Amino acid sequence: MAKPHLKHASVYTGSCIILTTKHAKSIAIGPPFWSRLNASILEYVVDTDQLGTFSGEIDREDTALACARRKCEWALEKLGDKVDYALASEGSFGAHPFLPYLPCDEEILYFIDRKRGFHLHLSQLSEHTNYQTGQVQSWEALLAFAKACHFPSHGLIVRPTDRATKGPVFKGIQTETALEAAYEASRHYSAKGTVWVETDMRAQFNPTRMQVIGELATQLADRLSCVCPACDTPGWGKVGSEKGLPCRQCGHKTELTNYEIDGCVLCACRAIRGRSDGLTQADPGYCPVCNP
């Protein structure tokens, strides 16, 4: 069975990868790409807010994945044929899909290798986030909210009444003086005297999010350092899985993953491997026969 292999020298050694961003994400992405691929990250600064803003002034009309891809395509279109590699990030925040009432951060990194003719994207769902929103009626309540969200190292957004308000929006708040000024101004514009506050999830105002982006960038850099055993294209890694892990007690197939499938991003080469956690049998509690 074909096995993936690492080359001693990254195929991206000495390369410059263009990162389309408005929010300084090279802080998180640059180090792992340098340490693992010997590749540099150069920011292409454009107004990515055109695709949607976390604060709601512009709705994101497409999926996060489509937005990340579009950012890459902007760089390739605007900077010309001399650019071989484009990279972009997109994040989404809200309730965890599996753990009720727990906020989560879903990050996507999208990479286009125009030189070799492939696209590769990875995603990560993380509970490691300070994402919060709320309505407050007093300065004391606002300070309590801010403290819980790691202010002032993490920025806040303040506006009148609620998130749908069309009035002034104060972003990137990272000092108590600026927070108080935004609070008083928002109260002035609020008919109910209430103020809406939320965490500023733009990467440069949110070190926790930067950390998650950095973790995903490390995964992507590691993936790009692994090449296909058939055609030497970088990006070899997991492309699927197969259910049916056998029950430890009766051997019946369960719904748990039995094995994982690695593959090439360009050719049809595939390889089967065991679960990454090494598990070869399922607990009877997951078995439809032993635990119907």
C-alpha cells in the first residue's frame, strides 16, 4: 500500500505566499509556514469587509469557505501571473453545533497553488474563544462583561440598543477610556437607554482567535510538507473515512470510524490507515446489538 512521505526540503522553500487579509493574520500564519516550509508570508491588504463583517454592517452572503476562496482569487487576479501561491482565512462564530450553550470559533484556511494546479483547505472547530454578545443597562454591567471577555487585551464593539441598530458602531475598543466614551455615546442614541456590546472578533483585536488561526496554520503547513507518494504533489493527507469500527464484545459494526483515507489533492492516489487515536475496537455502549 502506498505511503506518504516527507521530503527533506520543502517544495516551498524560498517561496513567497500571498496572504489576502485586512486584519494582520500573518502574525499567526507566518511563523508555522516559515518553520515548517521555509516559506515567507506576505500580506496583500485589501478591504475584505466587502464580503461581510462580524459587526453586521455587511452581511456575509456566501459561505465561509466560498469567502476564503474568493480572497485567494483576488490576490491571483490583481497581482498577476508572477504570484504562484495565495492563502486566505475566514472565521465564523456562534453556538457550538454539538455542545449547547457553548460558543465556538470555526476557522478556515484556503490555499491555492497555481504553479501545480491545486486547491487545499482545512478547517478547525474550537471551543477556545471569548466570543460573547449581550445587552447592558449600566456601566457596572458593561465592565463585568468586559472583564469576562479578557478586556483590554481583547477588543470590544459597542453600539446603541441592539445589534440591528443602524446608529454609530464603536469598534476596536481596547482602553477603559474609549469604552466609557462609546458607552455614553451609545446611551445617547438609545431610546431605551440600553447598550449592545460584543467581542471584536477581528483577528488583530482578538489574541485568542489569533491562537486558533495559528494552530490551523500549523496543520496546513504540515499538510503541505507531506507529498503524494505517486506524483510528489504537496498536500497529501486525510480526504475521508469509513464507518464500521467493530464492537469489542460481539464484533458487530458500529457507526464509529473504522479507518481513515489519505489522498492526493491532484491525482487519484489513495491509502487506507487506521484511526489516528489507534482505536481498533468499539466500546459495547456504541454497539446497536449489545446496546440496542
